[in-house]
Amino acid sequence: MTMGKVDLKIRCIFFFIIISVQRGFSEELGAHQGAKDILLQRVRRQSKAAKSVLKVTDYHVRCSVVSRYAHTTIQSYVWNQLPVTKEAAFEVDLPSAAFISNFTITSNDKVYIAQVKERSVARKMYDAAKKQGKTAGLVATKEREIEKFRVAVSVPSGTRMSFSLSYEELLPRRLGRYELTLGLRPGGLVTNLTLDVSIAERTGLSFIKVLPLKTSRLLSNTVTGESEAPASTQVQQNPLCARVHYSPSLQQQSSASSKGLNADYIIQYDVELSDLIGDIQVFDGYFVHYFAPRGLPVVPKDVIFVIDVSGSMIGTKIKQTKQAMSTILGDLREEDHFNIITFSDKVHTWRKGRTVRATRINIRDAKDFVKRIIAEGWTNINAALLSAAQLVNPPSSSGGTRRVPLVIFLTDGEATIGVTSGDFILSNAKSALGATSLFGLAFGDDADFPLLRRLALDNRGVARMVYEDADAALQLKGFYDEVASPLLSDIQLTYMDDQAFDVTRSLFPNYFQGSELVVTGKVKPGVRDLKVSLTASGSKQKVKVENEVLVSNGEGNRTVLSMGCPGGMDGIPSFVRRLWAYFTIKELLLAKLNTTDPNIQKLLGEKATNLSLKYNFVTPVTSLVVVKPDADEIPTSASTTTVRPTTTTAPQGSNTDTDPDVDQIATFVSATFSPMPGVTDGPKLWEAAGLLDVSTSIQLQRKDMEVVKDYDATYDNDLDYDSWDESASNPWPAPPSRLSSVRVFSSSVDGDPHFVVQLPKLKQNLCFTVDGRANDVLRLLEDSERGIMVDGHLMWAPSKQNVEDRSRTYFDQITISTRGGTGVLGTIMITLSLDAVVVEGEGRDTLHTNQEGSVTRQGVMVSMESRDDFHQSCWIELTKDIRFLVLFHHYRHPSYLQMAHLGFYITNGQGLSLSTKGLLGQFQHADMRVTLMKDPRDTLRQPSKEGVLRWGVIHMPVTLQDKTLKDTVRKGHLGSCWVVPKAQVERLLGHPYQSYVVDHL
């Protein structure tokens, strides 16, 4: 079969991709496309990957770096040599700071080009496609320091297909070097695999080094300056530029792994920079100013280490923190002053009332103090910050040596005692810290990173994630090294005489040794000489420098070609213009994050969106959309990969059937999460029909990070009424289950209260109602072997007309507790009410029901989903085989009978022991069956609606009725249910109602 005769005949002509670029948050998303419906999957990390079935014939990575601005393109070519259609996966690890600028799929000389759309426009296209039965999905996952892009496309037999992804980033300077990281994960052994990098720096290269291939993202202190570059690496260098070529043979690839390369290729370099005011480049009406002076004396610092020692730090985290602190204390200069604060529900200061000089004796005593730290108690962030503010010495206003005040604040949770409101903590810290720089370190996924980020933005600092890995101590030490040597403070870069406009941030609190400050902007037309002024505070005096940069005829900016680096500008025309857009978008989004005024947020969001669309950047306010071009738009050459910024609309039409005669692209599409190093030849999907947990710590999900979900709406399981609002188009998420099927809930209790128990052999349900009493607490489940208990508190509800003697109740509070039984990790108490979910155990965390977020404690994961004020749910995963769901029922226009209440569902009870008891728990492993009763007078042999429920020695009559059921993650539906007569319920339960009542929650 030749390429010219092959037609792609796949079931969709449209697919939709969202790249969620969410900084500081931890986001893991998944989706899988079936025939017409999507099952969004929650992907569990796999130790083994499926064997690759398609041949990757070529894999090329090309990167051009011009003055720190990098443009990278990754191309993968696959060939389906098999006799059947197979899926090809294209997966790229993106640096977290990068913006995607182009994505194309080429098949049979036809190029399908991605376009960047504003999120709401993309959402409309998604909805339109869904209504037409066409495929749509998500592609976005988050790993440590990277965003993972993955697209899967079905490839017909004999077809060759290629993928091309481009992204752009500004390389930051840290610890005296720039670092370019390029992922090499082709998904198998590749005959033609190449990596080509060109680096051009106008002021010259001081060094360039290629590191050994890195197969783990864990930091290591074993790599030395003598480490060798990967075999077959070739480096060519002149004073202004360098070229790196890497083309490993099949043997070299297989020596790394039989499945091919799965590593990062890392290049480090630095530039020459002798001018104190830095390097200023002007091109095409835009300028960029790189400020990184060398040779300045280090300014002594006043540094306060504030360390969270609450109960959640117990174990490895506190051990790693002590290890890092011991090393950091040993690196303090004698001119530095320091102090240590530890906090939980109480705050303890090592040396009261002051900082002390970093003498040998003080360092020794501080290390002894750190060794004695014990983790216990709650988390009082506000008190710790205020205590730190009292210790910081203000900068000296007179002559002599000054010290730079720094607070390094480490926590692994959110505020649980004292002042817990984020807004109050922010206000108090800003008032107390003054000119002090605050650096926040969020240790692990449970830390309140959004709060730390806002604290840092408000107080002249930055925030970083510290990942719970074996290298956490190295992460902590590495961050300290970046801020250990302040050279200047209060740096102001000014572009005089109003010659520049649309300038990015130009006032900086500190400049640290080994870093770089970057400013970009536009130059007014007609300006021939750009006047630049620098003012700053050094170790003993003020610094003031002025300079002029020649603008006319571009003489102030030598091109890459003139540096002797032909081809260095490939893919980055007018790089200064794109760098300005890149930087400006990031600053607009940061400013939006740091304001609470909705009008300002809207304005900043619109500006960021417009710039993103203009420059074709995929950012947190835009989405990437791929559509099949019209016939007259299809290029004849696969080399056409430039993305046009024009807007297209979703395909129109109401026919939901696929036309086999139309050229189509992608059976799309799955987003998966695989561990580092990522496995690209088949990481399996997480299980389930759809919970997208985009928040791995307790945090408000940002509106501009909205994910598109595709699962059915929830419903109210109260069988006595049917007016609960089901109008929302976005349905509820689902728990983990197999891709090929949707797991049926094993049992549930909802309404006033109604119980539903699965009868697996009949694939039907058993229904019964219990008349509870207001304020009773019912034991719903008790598994003494696993140490699990579930209790529900009943609230009063008005009786129905004409049956006033029958009491009505609903659950308004549910408590789930574990106490360290078999297979359960620890002691946890989860209290769910209509307003909040409180998780207690080695600390206290609160999830508000009107916000989305999740928290993991001792291996127990609690995830809150909030569609709106009327559609909320909470998933509780105790172990991989024990999962519960709680629905929060609210009404838009409630009748007098309808009250907000909770429903409890056992979505996976396979891990519960055979000894499980309780109103609901006793049915988990019950062997119940129904024997049909035949009416001898029925000559038509209609299916019987009467039967006998048999459960051991218990035999009782039941009737088959149509009821509104919610027995899966899909929308509530009309289904058959064997109903137990009310008079027989106590006999079914085996005990009187009172025996299930407990004293308290």
C-alpha cells in the first residue's frame, strides 16, 4: 500500500486539546475516547508499560538559543507496518516555564495545523463537537518541574504519520549558569535519532558543558566538572556561539535501555558580561536588557529560618529538613546574622529577640538546636511570620556595612490554628515584614503553595515547591544557595526621557550572585540612542550608572549570522519581539494572581489573552485546537508547519454519524501521567470513568484553569421526589474503574434515607427505606479488621401531607474514620458537612464544599469537586480497593419537603473484610439472590415482578419496581429495583433500628 493511495478513515474530524499551564499547582489529568463517548480516566502510575507496536522511524530534536531565548522543535515520525490500525502516542516533556507555539500532525502529505484559541471559544468548539458526536478530549498533565504533553492518534495499516511540536522559553540564570534541558523519549529504538542545538550569545560564551544523560529528575551532587558528555556528542564552539550535535546509534540507545532512550539531554553554559549595566539589545523596535553584574562584593544578610515542625512533618520530611539545615548553617558567612524559628501550634525562637552573628560557636549551637527538633502539633503560619518579622534587623540608614533582611519560610501544610484566613495572613505579613524579602518553600503536595506564592509576591521574594523525594534535602540546599549571596538590593533600571514604553518590571528588591534580571520593552519610533540608568544599593554605598545604546539601523544589535553561527536564528525571527511578548504575558498572569479586584483581574486576563493569541502561545488563558482544514487549505508539502493566527469556527452540522469517505484525523486521544522517567511506549491509563483531580494540594482551582469534563450529571437519589435540579451540562466525576466498563456502586444510602444494594448475580439492585429519628447517629459501616467506621447524623425534615405520622430525616453530617487496621495507613478522621470537609490526622485540613481541591494524609486521599453551588461531591480513597463518594444535594427552588442533605456511596468496597457490619456495610459481601415467583394464571409468560429474596436463612417477599437509581457514576436513571416491604426491613437488617444507633459521631 503506497502513501498516495492511503486515505485516513478514522471516526472523527475534530479534536480539542487543552494545555493547562498551571504554575505551583500539582495537575494530573486523563482522558480516553471511545466510539462516541469519552471516559475520562484517572491514571495510576504503572511499573510496567505496554510493549510498543508501531515503529518510530525518525526522531529529531532541534533547538535554537539566541541570547537565552530558546525555541525547540521536536519531530517524531511513525510507521504502522502492521496489518491493522494501531495507536501512535506522541509525548513530550515541556519545561514548566515554556509556552507551546506550534503543533502539527502530518499524514499522507496533509498537514493538520493547531490553532491557539481563547479558552471560552475553544470550549464552545468542544461543546459543538460533542453535540455532533465528534471526539474531544484533554491533553495535560503535571509532573515535577515539567508539563507533559501527550497525544494519541490511530494510524491505519501502512500509513506513515509525523508529529511536530514547538515551544519557546527564556532560560533563567541560576548559580552562574544557564541550563537547557531537552527530553529524549521517542518511545523505542530509533534508526535515525538526532539532536541539534545552536547557541548564540552576543557578548560571548564563557563556557559550555554537556552533562551525561539524566534518567531521573532527582537532584544529585555526584556530577562533577569532569563528567563526560553522552557518546556520539559533538560540540563546535567559537567565542560567540556553539553547536551541539548528538546522534546515538541503535547500539548506544539500547545500551541505555532495550526500550530506547528515556532521558534528559542537558547543556549548561554561561556568557561573558563585563559591563556593569549589562547587555542591552535592540531589534525591530523592541529591546531586552540582561542585567547580571560580576565581581561585586557580597552584602551580609540577616536571615531568619522559619521551619514548620507540625505533626505532618513527622518522619522523612523533618529528617531531610534537619539534614539540609545542618549544611546550610555550615555555609553561612561570618559577616551574616541569623536566627531560627520553629512553629507548630506554638512558636519557638532559638535566640530570643535578635539575630546573632554566624560565628563558629553560634553555628555549632544552632546545629545542636536543629538536631533536637521534634515534629508535633498543628500549624500556626500567622504567628510564625509575625515572630520572624520581630527578629529582622532593618537596613542601616547610616554609613557602614548594611545587611539584607531575608526570611526563608518552610511549611508542608496550610494554616490550621490561630489566624487561618489567607487574606488576614497576607495582610498581617505585609504590614509586619516591611522591606524584608520572604522566600516561601512549600514542602510536598499538601502545602498551601498558592498562599506561599502570594506571600512571596507581596514581600519581595519568590516561592518554590520542594518535592517529597529522596533529594528533598538537596532541593532545600539548592534553593538556599541561590539566595545566599546578595550583591545588590533595591535595583531600579530606568529608560530615560520617555524613550521606552510597555516596559516589563524594572524595579527589583534584590540581585543575587549567579542570577540575572531581565527587562524587555518597546522603543519609541525615531529614537537613535536609548538612555539607560541604574540605581541600586551595594554593600557600603549606593550605585548609580548611566549608559546609552545605539538604536539606529540596528547597529546596536549584531545578528546571529554576523557572529559566525549560520542558521542560529531558525525558528526565532525577531526573537526580541517574541521575548517581550513571552515576558509580558507571564507578568500579566502573575499580576492577575496577586490581585483580588475582579475588574482588574478581568482586564489583566484580557490583555494576557490578546497577546497569547497574537503570538500563538498556549498559556493558562488559551487552548490549543486542531481541526481538519478544508480541502482548499490542505498544503501540498509537509514542510508547511507555520501556525496561522486566524480564527476558525467549529465544524457545523447535526449529523452525528461518521462519514467513512471523509479524510479524518485522530481517534484521539488520551492524556496520561507516567512517572519520571516517563515511559512513552504505552503508559496505561488510570482507571475509572472520570474524576479529573487537577488539584494535588488544598487550593482553590483558578477560573482560568477550568478543565473540560465529559461525564454524566449526578442526580438526587431520594426516591420520594424527583425535582432536584439536573439541568447542569457538566456532570459529576467518577471513581476509578476499568476502561472497558463502569463499575456499579456496591451500595449506597441517600434521601430520607433510602438504601440501595447491588445484587451482582442479577445485575439488579435491592432497595429499602429506614425510618430514622432526628439527631440519631447511625452506624453505616464498621470494619474492625481494617479499622474503618462510617457514621451518619440525621436531621429532621417535614412530613408529607396525609402521612404526618411518618418521620422524615436526611443525613446532614457523615464521619469516616480509620484507626490503623490491616492495610490502612494511619489514624484519620474525615467529617463531611454541607459546608466543609475536615480531614484530621497529623494536622487538620479543611476543604470548603464550594471550592475544588484535594488533600492526602497518611495515604488517604480526599478530593472535593464543585461544579457550582448545586453540584458538589467528595471522593474518599482509603486504599486502592476501598473508595467512597459523598454527594452534597442542594436545590435551586426547593419545595417545603426538600432540604439540603448528604448521600453516601460505596463506589468500591472490594477491600472491606468479610466481617464488615453496619446498616450498609453488612451487605458488602452478602450472597443474596432473588427467586422469581410465577403466576400460574399468566399464560403469556410475562417476566414476573414478584420474587423471594434469599439470604441464608432469611426468605422474604420482594417486588420489582421501576425506580430512579444512581448505581454508577453516570446520571441517575430509571431502573429496576427489588423493593423490600417496610414491614420486612428490620428482619432484613437482622437487628432492630436502635442497635445501629451510636452515641455520637
